[in-house]
Amino acid sequence: MSDDASLSDFAGRDGDEAGDGSTVDDPTDDAPATPTYTYTSTPDGAACAACGESVETRWRAGEGGAADETDLDPDALVCPDCKEW
């Protein structure tokens, strides 16, 4: 028997053994994750959430650095100088 299989061979096997010891995940169980950007560029400039300086590029503050020092939301957008790398 060939190792080749079509996708239709796996239809209706949600949670069943895939034949190699793993299980087949049901993609409808979890909603797809919404992508989160980590960087943004604003050609006309926008204020850094930490220092207030107008900059073209901003990054999410994340954990540590500016977020911890100023009680910023980790999702706040900060300039490269305020970002903890």
C-alpha cells in the first residue's frame, strides 16, 4: 500500500488516531487567533506612549522596560529609545 493519501481520506476523523500516535485536531474547536502586530510606522509621526516624543516608528512596550517603569499597558506603542530590548 502506498504512503500517499488524499485529504478526503481523513474526513470525519476529528480526534481519531492519525495512524502515527498523534491525534487529528478539529480546527473548528478554537477560533483562529487574531494576529497582533509588534511594530507600527507612521510617516507623519505619532507620540510615544512613554516619553511623548513624536516618532515615525513605535513598538509594543511589552513586559519590562518602559511598561514596568511607567505602568504602561504592555500593548502601548513606544519609541525605540523607550523599548526594552
